[in-house]
Amino acid sequence: MKINRIETERLFLRGFEKDDAPFAISIWNDPEMGEYLSDPTEENMSDEYRKFIETLGDDENCCYLIAEFKKDAKRIGTCSFIPNEDGKVFDIAYCVHKNYWNNGYATEMVQGMIEYAKNKGAKKITVAVDKENGASNAVMRKLGFHVGSEGSYKKSGTELVFADYKYELCI
């Protein structure tokens, strides 16, 4: 799914391109930055997975984005959203490189995606957040999300199962 870029105060959220794959892998598969993600760790990553990441910009259902500074196009994170079939619910995800943690970028990315979804006719935003991820749980509460349900997910390449909250925001 392709979109025009989303602009926030400090960032552009632009479509994922093949050459963004190493950056995404450096975040999602890092033991610290990817701790709360279902993606495999570097030691559990296959060549097939690496090749798959290169194709994310071509995904028909999910819109994968790169967050970059407006001023110099430096990549700082990733985000994505999947609208449901009627476009009324958008499920979003985000991840900020640890060099940019605690600067409000996750909040800004989510706000940008909320605004985009709202302009496309969405009525609800959903986000899954690991129960132990204090920073992301704080972002959700700050933006007015509430816990709609609880669930779990499995870390790819392992037998580890983690509990998460399914946050919702009616817009």
C-alpha cells in the first residue's frame, strides 16, 4: 500500500524503499530496540527474512513508513498501518531508533498517523503494545488511547510468548 508522505512538525513519514531494509533490520532485530517486537533477533534471522524486509514497500495491505528528520532526511524510526477492509479501523505500529528515544518522536509519529487515518475516514485506531513496554504504554495513555483488550504474541524464531495490550482510540 503506497501513500504520499505524512508531514509532522519535525518529521516526514515516507514510504519504505528497498534501501531502507538495513536500517529497519538494525532496529527491529536489535536485542534492545526490538525487545518488544515479534521480529526475530539477529541470531534467529534467516536470509529469507532479510529478503522479505526489502519488499515491504510493495506490500498491498500494509503501509510501511520510514520516519526521517525534515531538516536532513536522517532516518530515525519506522512505522506502519493497516486499514481494515472498510477503512474504518487502522492498526498502527511504530519503532524509534534508541539514539532518538525520549524526545517525543514516537508521540509525533503516532499523531501523524492518526491524522492521516482520520483524513481517510477512519473511526478507530488500534495499537498492540507489550505490557512491559513502559515507554509505549505511556505514549498510548498520553494520546488518549484506552485498553480495549489483552492478548499475546510470539517472538519469531523462539518459543517466547509475551502479553500485550490492544489499545484503541476512537477518532
